[in-house]
Amino acid sequence: MAKRFHPYKLLLFFMVIVLVSAACDLPFEVNLSPPEQDSAPAAAEGEGESAAGATETSAPATTEASTTVPRFEPAECFFPTSTPQIECGNLIVWQNRGTQDMLLSLAVVIIHGRSNVVAPDAVLYLPDGPGYGGIVDVEQRWLQTAFLSKRDVVLFDPRGVGFSSPSLDCPELEGVVGEDRDGAALLCSQRLQAEGLGLGLYDSGNSAADIADLRQVLGYEQFNLVAVGYGSRLALTVMRDHADIVRSAMFDSLFPIEVNALDEYAMNVMLVAERVFSDCANDRACSQSYPELQTDFYEAVSRLGDGAVVFDMVQPATGLVVRSELSGLDILDLTNEALSDKDLLPLVPRFWTLLAAEDYNAALATIGKALPADSAAAAPLPDFDDEEEFPEPEATDMFSVTETVTATEEVGATEEVPATAEVGDVQAQPAALAEAQPFSEGAYYSAICKEEAFFNALETAEALTEDYPRDVVRPLLDEVSLTLAICVDWGAGAAVVHENNPVQTSIPVLVLSGKYDPLTPPAWAQAALPNFQQHFFFQFPGYGHALTNEDGCAFEIMGEFIDLPRTEPRAECLRGMPPFSFVPDENIELDVGVPPEELEEGTPEPEFED
């Protein structure tokens, strides 16, 4: 029913990205003959903080366009803005630093600090992914951040992603699901390589080298890294290969280099489900409202399995009644999405219970994917017996292609993907350009296939989930199998062994995790902490993945840390949060006579490391 949460888009489902673009592309040089070569940056010896003190308002060290590489070239912003505090441009780097085969243009946004005197170390945001860009919500979020009181904030789209050129977007995969993705991905890979793109060069190591070049050309002494999900894996690569350019690191939903994400994907989803079962059972109102929660969840998923149920759904934006389909994998996808939304997470038990009762429209209405049946436009849900009586709907980007729904303003209709230009034939463009793709499948596969697939195996994923019902975990394991199959022919090569080794560092590190994160679970962060000589860890109750997308408290703690990175933040906003609890069933009369000593209300307080 929902847009599928595949391992190939580990972090896609919870982000709603709206990118409005206006950019100037740069000329590229192409030479298809040289073979690709991995970057091999020399790791810096020193680690530490930038010198105390401040400089005059920092301005990127921009120069006239030249043949110097790397270089920063100012450009018109990629989005409408009249804020003088914002400066845009492109970082020009070699795709292959060894052979200098072709130039890449990486989109950069600099938001200058509000003070006349700012610190010489800027904040650099590393987005989730791989495959997502960092130039998003510039004025809505980043222009408002407290970081700007003392520092510049730098956003950029990594190579192959967002407004950067060339793009590794894969229109061949648009609307393709299931095993057909394997063949579609191969077509994309073949096209990209024919255009001169070395897919093995779009990995964390080369992106880390890009970040080192970015600091050099902008003239900052060091970066303070703010990283979400996969961005933290990239940040760790920077800290390993270019330690001298990092003053501090702030990780939201840590993705350590050493974890085998595909091996653990299905297991992590099931572990979070178990956490919901346990916390609900220990909550008086939840346990009375949903006494068979685990059974309901398992039955709802296994009943559908690989098949799908057809049902009448009321669209959330229009109120129109459409026919839609829901599979077991869709239920898992929707569960992951709800777990990563602090407003929907308390409703997950109700969602599962309604699914078990086969009240699918009501279940989807609980998490905002449908309207209640009595909200249907102009009439209640019709009883269609003949499939031909249904109006022919259109597909949307919110749902899988097995569904038939009408495009709405809320979910956004899939836009036509413009034809890909030949590399090296990039001409100056007018200000109004096609909107950058919010997610680049090619960049995702290039990083995951090179850095993860080589160290992962379907057999391991199956062994880690052998204690769970096969009908429940099979859709998740099938997704792992598909990703591994795509990686066999993707053409990114395999990473060297150190890409699976933990990064040990003395750089000050702040780690924030959500208790119900199914993608980068707190256990990953806690296992990695001993590798960080100086670290502080905070776990948020009632939250899932990507805390900085959900609540200002994460940024507040980061703001405390960045000023004094070797002093533990007070984190008063987290300590002051009320205990988390799931929303009970309003139709159930609760037994208020149960002594609180036997069943305590809510879940434990936030966790702080001593």
C-alpha cells in the first residue's frame, strides 16, 4: 500500500523532500578511455579542535573561473531566495583524481553566520542516504538554526545526487517493483557507464575527498560535521581519511562503518516490533487496549504474505474513493514509516490491531494514509462488486505500482523524468531548470553495492531471523536478496577490507539515537561508542529515525555540544520530556483499578550515558 521501504532505499520512506530548483550547470571534460580508480587520500596524523578565537565574517575563498581543480565557482542559487545571507555555487572536482578523466560539479550552499565575527570552523551537514542531497529546507530549517549565531553552515549535494552534475538518477527504475528491478537497474548501470561514469567512484571514500576539497576552497580551518543516518558513515570516513579537517562530529541515527546493514535489515525491523510489543505490554492502557498485539501484527502480515488484499480506500487529499491493494510487505513498509514519525509512532498498536481486524481503510486512516470511511466526498464508500465500475485511477509516488489511486497534492504525482544529456555536453541553462530528483538510485547502488554488499550475505540475514515466523520476515529477506542480486551486475566493484573496519578517533563525538529506530538502531550506536575516545550518547524515547527531522531538542543538544565539544551537554530538553506512551483505544473502557506497582504507565525515562 505504501511506497515500499526497500533496503535499496533504507532511508527513503520517512523523508518528504520538496526541492525547487534554479541552477547553472558547468562544462564537463570527458575522456572515456581511462579506467576508473579509487581515491586513496592520505590519512592525516593530527586530530583536534580548531584554534580558539574567531575571525572576521568568513567568506569562501572564491576566485574567477579557472582551470584549477578543485575550485569553487559562485552560481545562482538552486532555489528561489532573496536572502543575502545565502550564497550558492559549485565545487568542481575530478571524478577520478588519479586519471583526471572528467569534471564533476557538486552543488553547494553557504549560509553565513549572523554575527560580524564568526568562528573559523563551519558546520557541514551530511544528509541521509546514500542517494539524498543535503540542499533541502534551506530557509525553512537551516536559516533558522542556532548554529548561525556563531558559525557558517554549509550544505552540499554529494557527487551524483540532487543538484550536482552529472546525476546518477535512474529513470529506468521509475515505477518498477519486485524482481523486475534487477533488469531495470542493469539498464541504468549500463547507460551510466556508457556516459563515462565510473560507478565505483561514487562511494564514501571519494565523497570524503570531495569534502576535504570543499574545506580547502572555502577557506575554513575545520568542519563540525552534522550527519544523519548514512551521512554519519560518510562522516566517519572523513574522520578516518582527513581527520585534521574535523573539529567535532554530531551523529543523528549513527550508521557505523563496521555494521553489515543488509544482513541486519530484517532482524532490526523485527527487533523494533518486539520492543513495541514489550512496551505496550508494560503500559496499563496499551495492554488493555491491545491485549493480543503481537498476534495481531504477525497475523496481519502473514495473512497477506506475497499476495495483496483489494479494498476501498478514501484518499486523504481528495476524499475520493478508489480501489487499492495492500500486501504484507506494504504493512512492514508502513510500520517502518510510522515508527520514524514521532506523531505516528504512538498510534502503531492501533494500526496493527485494525489491520488484523481487516479494517484496512481505518488502519490507513490511523497513520494518515487514508480518510475515515465517513469522510468520503459526497457519499459513503460505495459497494463496488464489478471491478469495471471503478473509475480508472492514476498511479502516485506515494504507493507501489500495484495500487491504483488518483494523484493528489499531498502525495505528489510522479513527474516526467527529463532525458539524460550526454556527459560533456552540458550547456548553460536558463534560471528555471527541472527539479532535481530527491533520491538518486544510482548513487544509492554505487555506495551500497561497493561498501555493503561485498560483506553481506542472504544466508546471514536468514540466520539472524530464524526465530521469527517465516511468513512475516520473508518479504524483508526477499528485498535483501533483490538488492544483493542487483549489486552483482551493478559495476561498482568491491571495497577494500578497511571499509568494514571500525573508525577509532579522538575527535569529540555526540551521538543521538531514537529508541524505536528500525534503520539505524540504538544498538549500533552503543556498540560503536568504545571507538570514540571522547563521546556523549543520548537516547530519545518515543522517537525513531532521523531525530533532527522531528524535533528541535536534537538541535538544541547539538548547539550545546558544538560550543564545548569536550563537555557533556545538559540536554535539559530531553530530560524534561514527559514519559512516552502509546495511544489507547478510545472504544475500550480501561480498568483503572490495576495497581500502578503491577503495571507502570509509559516507558522508561530517556537514557543518558554516565
